Amino acid sequence: MEPNANKPKAPALKNPNANEDLKSLSLEEIKKKLGFSPDGLSGAEAAKRLTQYGSNEIEEKKTNPFLKFLNFFWGPIPWMIEIAVILSGVVRHWPDFFIILLLLLANAVVGFWEEHKAAGAIAALKAQLAVKARVKRDGKWGTPAARELVPGDVLRLRSGDIVPADARLLDGDPVEVDQSALTGESLPVTRKSGEPVFSGSIVRQGEIEALVYGTGMNTYFGKTAQLVQEAHTVSHFQKAVLKIGNYLIILAGVLVAGIITVAIFRGDPILTTLQFALVLTVASIPVAMPTVLSVTMAVGARLLAKKQAIVSRLVAIEELAGVDILCADKTGTLTQNKLTLGDPFSVNNIPTEQVILSAALASRAENNDTIDLAVLGGLKDKDALKGYQMVHFQPFDAVHKRTEASIKDQSGKEFKVTKGAPQVILALSANMAQVKAVVEKAVNEFAARGFRSLGVARADGEGGWQFLGVLPLFDPPREDAKTTIATAAQMGVKVKMLTGDQLAIAKETAKKLGMGTDILDATGLGDVKKQEIAQVAESIEKADGFAQVFPEHKFHIVDVLQKRGHIVGMTGDGVNDAPALKKADCGIAVSSATDAARAAAAIVLLTPGLSVIIDAIKESRKIFQRMNSYAIYRIAETLRVLFFMTLAILIFNFYPLTAVMIVMLALLNDGAILSIAYDNVHYKDQPEGWNMHMVLGVATALGLIGVVSAFGLFYLGERVFHLDRPHIQTLMYLKLSVAGHLTIFLTRTRGPFWTIRPANILWGAVLGTQMIATLIAVYGLLMTPLGWKWAGFVWGYAIIWFLINDQVKWLAYRIFDPIKPTTSSDLTSQISKRAYELYEQRGHQEGLADQDWRQAEQEILKNKKHTKAQKK
């Protein structure tokens, strides 16, 4: 369309929504009221209106930060601490009163600050997913953020777009719009020129321009936004962590109840007993668990963002760690999505240039479609289209599988051209019977060479369609795809290719990618309503990929795989992929995805290819390992403190720690453990799953051996060194603090503790808090001074038991998780040493990786076999 030189000046606007409902006015009245121009608004006018109407976004209800901070003082755990504070004041234990009050404030401050940072990080990441809109301004099409839209803007809406603002459709063909998110209608509705479409609805089919009349809170969606609530889902891993929390709370409750019962029987002061019991309960409850969980997830989301994978729902990180099957679109994910045109095939000696020209006339460059661009790029004469005028264009959609255009040539003669799937174009053609055999032969030959085929036909005047020829299009595999698929296989992730192409093309592509050629024709599969027989379900599970896939097939494939016990990841880009993306355990929208696909997905990729998905899986497994380490540590520490305190009180009638000591123990340990979110870990070469048997088993072993070591020090202090009870209390405080925090260096590795170098922040946090604990014990802050001599003795004692506990942990893994073969201590040491050498050679990049351990293990075992062979 030629730019309009005499563009009318937009009138000074009042708020178009203030007095009248613009939905009911005629299109011509709205155009006049909004100062419509075919060239769109000028940049200056758009900026002026943006100031007048505000951003095109729904204002989120923001909680007052002060009220949010006060929420940290409300709930079962804060209530317990608050009761302990009150009881301390009642019995006039003022040191206890102020220290417990400090714990209460510290938990609130740390929790508030870390959640604030996590929320800010996620908000920043989601901002990268802001919807873009195709807008015409100053006569040129651009793609500003949808939040910059103003009344009077001219939009271009295409299949797969989320309508960014309330708008009235301009001239063009009817479009199908999905308004289910707004009205609850399950089926798309047809909207014609002049009719309104509402912000938040999805264009299912068609392409048309529209005039914006309502933005932000003045949209249909904005007025009902208060009725829309986001559903908060809890992932498998979060459920498991919450179960651990409940388990510890119940265990603490039972043991504390035992202490209170015995104290009452013995006639101990009831207020003092209650205060101590409350403090012990608080110390044993995983107060920091919600904060550690949210911080670890937020840090993980930022790390994934650096790898060009934006997480829109945090729980997806945990689900991604367990994915064992990844259903990946071929085009753009396994291939480059850079189509090149091969030598065409034509029927009846029609010149190949005419076939290409007809296909080019049925294309639209401004749609930026890869097929259209490839066809237009195949024109030898770049000016070949200048003599033709496009009267009407019907875009491609997944149902009709073709484009169609009505064209007028220089003489004024009108004709129609179409291009699309060969079988679809053949079915349209009047000369199908004459050309079907040669066309199918050509298509099969192209497919055997890995080419996609595009049928082309033309209809003159009122005559029928005449098949002209076939255009071969080649989309080469991505350079990194073959290596990435092999890496995925090593990680226990099976990649299954999904493509709408023919079976022969799918097999040829799969062969080039080294992923197996057991490709199923999806046309033989059922839909979501069909229950596949066991034999078909098994073939779906074993298949390397699927050809001639329609969107409903994707949903069905995911459903079958999930029913067979798999955690399924799914990539998609189109509006019709949205149901499958939501159905998958982890839906992944690729870089070229429509707005609708992005909205349905849990992870959105910013760069094309499969490698970024594999990187995301690796990172999610690392995040899972961090949470696993924290869970084992937290259980072990709770068991250690609870059982030691309970047994000491019940058996020896002695409180080995004061209430203040317990509070400081919890304060220092919970404060430093947040740094585990940044720790170095190596991912497993298999999908992660929550192994509660292993976690509880290893944690219990470490917890109980900790009780043994604690009573060992208690025995030495009282019976060997004859220390008085106040000194023993300080001794035990320092031991539980130091030994407790050293435990994190045990739980973060399955092998010897030195196999993975701790992150500097974790190392610094643990040593920093333990230096504080040591100074408190040495100089006697709110406790009996211990002195440097005894502090050094406690550190030596704790380190010796730390080395013993490392062997206990190794044995516990052999008992509770014997799946992974283990080796002797000597062989483990050799493997660990070699793995660390490999890590050093890589220049300390990202910590010790699983590949280092695996390579070292293979080298050592190979050398041992060679040595044995030589001896024989």
C-alpha cells in the first residue's frame, strides 16, 4: 500500500471509554473519533497518547512492603517464637528474652529480603517475555512492546497472536478468535470486519488488521481483571520438601512432649520447661526451608536465563530435572529453519520459472514466514513481482495447509495462485488424474533426499485449479544437533522428533542426526479421547520420532507417554501446540513461538536449537542436587540436636544447652545455609527423582552418628577432664555448631567430600558463621567463657568426626541407594584425584562436572583391567 501523504491530523482526544462504549459505534465513527490513518499514528502522537492514557497493562495489586514484612510474624512458627519470648519475659530471663527476640526479627528480615530479591529476579525475567505487537506508525510496520500501544494504533493480527488490546477489525477476511480465557466459550468464534476483538483472546485462524480503541484497565479484560486469579501449583519436589518439614515438626513435637512430661514428673519449674521446650521446637523446625527453596529456585532461574531459557513458572525447574523423554519439533529445533529452494519439478513442460513465480505470488514477505522467504528468494529476477497487484491473500493455517492469493496482472486480468502440501494442492486440482502419478513419484524422490515438497497450482478466471509443479525445500540439520542428541542420550533423555513432514523426510533427517529411524506415521494414531491398546502405546514409547504430526497428535503422544510413567518435556511454537505444552510435564516454547505458545509453556527459549534445552536440563539437575543436599543436611541436623537434647535430659537430667544457645545455633546455621543456592554441584547422568528412602536413610545415619559424637564429647568433658556443667554447656554448643555446619560439606557430595569444590560463597558463609560461634564460645557471650585451648580441642574433635562421618555417609549410600555401582575406598580415592585433575585442567570452570568423574572412572578402571591382564 502506498503511504498516504495527506494523513489527517489526529484530533485532541478525550478518554474514548469515559462517555461511550466504543464497541457499539460504527467503524467509521470510531475511525473519525480516534483520528484513524491508513499509515497509523505518528511517533509523536503515539508518545502523546501514551502519556494521556498510560501503559497498556493491567495494574498488579501490590502488597504494602511493611504489611508484607509483618506477615513474617504471623503463622505457627513465628507464634512459637513469640510465645518463647513472652515466657522468657515472664520468668525474667532477659538474655533469653533479647536473643530469642533477635531470632524472631532476624528470621523476618532474612525471609523478607530474600523473597523480595527472588520476586524482583522473576519479575525481571518475565519482563523479557513481554508480548510484542505488530503496529503501523509513520507508514512503517514495527514491533514495539504491547504495553506501548495506545488508542488509534493500527495492529496486524495473525494466527497464534494474543490480541494485545481491545480493537475493531478493519477490512479483511473473517478470523477465528479463541475467547475462552475471557468468556469461558470452549469453541473459537468468528469475527468479521468492524467487529470487536478483546485483549487476551487468541487468534486461532486468519490474518487481519485492527484499530485499537481500548488499552490497559479500559479493556474488557481490564474491567474484569479482579475476577481472574492465577492458580498456584506445587511441584513434586516442593511436596516432598514440605513432607520433610511436616515429618520434622511431628518428630519434634513427640520428643518435646516427652521432655515436658518427664519434667512435670520430676517437679521441674513449669515455665522454664515450657520456655526451653518451645525454643528447642523452634530450633528443630526447618524455619529457613521456605526461604531456601524460593532463593534456590530464583537463583536457578537467573542461571537458566543466562543460558537463554526464561522460566515463567519456577516449579518447571524441578520438573525439568526429571524429564526422561523430550519431544522436539524438527523445524527450527533439530534443523536450522533456513529453507533453501532446490531445482523444481514441473508438469506438462511448464517452465520452472513460472512455477516459482506462481508460488512467489502466493507468498507474503512481510509475514516473515520461512517458507515464503525461501520461495521469494528463489526468484532469479528480483523485480518479477512488480507488475502484479495482490487483491486478496489467505494465510497458511494448520487446517487447510496452504496459502492462496488473488492476483491482478498489468492488463487487469485476475487469476488465483496457491501453494501448500502437495497432497492438498493435488486434491484441489482439476488435472489431478493426469499428473498424480508423476507428482507423487517426484515428491517421494525429493523426500528420500531429505527435501520437503511444496505443491503449486494456478486458476485463471473462473476455471479450475491446474497443478503446475513441485518446489523442493531443504532445511539442513543444525550443526550442533547430532552432538546434542548424543549428549542427551548420555544424560538419560530420549529425544523424539515430531514433524509434519512425510515419513521419508523424517527418516532421512533422523538418520543424519544419528537418532534412530524407527519413525511412526502419526496419521495412524488416535486423538486424546482414544485409549490406545498396549501394543500401540508400546510402539509410541519405543519410537524415535513421528511424521505427519498434527497438533492433536502431539497432545495424544504426550498423554500416552505420561501414562506409561515418563516425565515428558515438549517443545512447540504454534497456537495449536498450546494444549500439548500445557499437558507436558515441562512445556517449552521455542524461540520462534507464537504468543499463545509462550503463554502455555513453562519455559521459553530465546535462541533456537536443542542445545539450550539440554543446558537447561543440566542446570535444573544441578538445582535439584542443591535442594537434595539441603534436605539431607536439614534432617540430619534436626535429628542430631533433638535426640541429643532429649536423651541428655531424660537420662542424665541435664540440659546440655541453654535456650539462648539453641537460639544462636539456629540463627547462625539458618543464616549461612542460604548460600547453598549458589553452590557448585555436578549433575547426574540420569533424570532426577525424589528418593525419599535414600534421603531419610542417609540423613538418619548422619544424624545418629552425630548423637554418638556429641555424647562422646560430653563424656570426655565430664568424666575425663572433669569440667563443670556450665563449661560443658559451652563446649557442647561449640561442638554442635561447628560439627553441624561441617555436615553440609558431607551432604553436598555422594563421593568423598573433596570431590566437588565448594562455591566460595558457601565456603565463606560457613567459615564466617563458625568463626562467630567460636568467638562467642571463647569469650563467653551469654555463656561461660571456654578459652582458645578448649575451642581448638572442639575443632579438632569435630574435624576427626567429620572424616569418620564421610565414611559413614559412603556406607549409608551403599545401603540405601545401591543402584549406582560403588568401588573400594582406594579406587574411589584414585578416581576422585583424577577427576579433580581434569577439573583443574579446565581452569575451574563451573565446578567439578559429572563428565570429569565419569572420564576419570573409565580411565582408572581401564588401567586396572590392563594391569590385571599383564599379571595373567
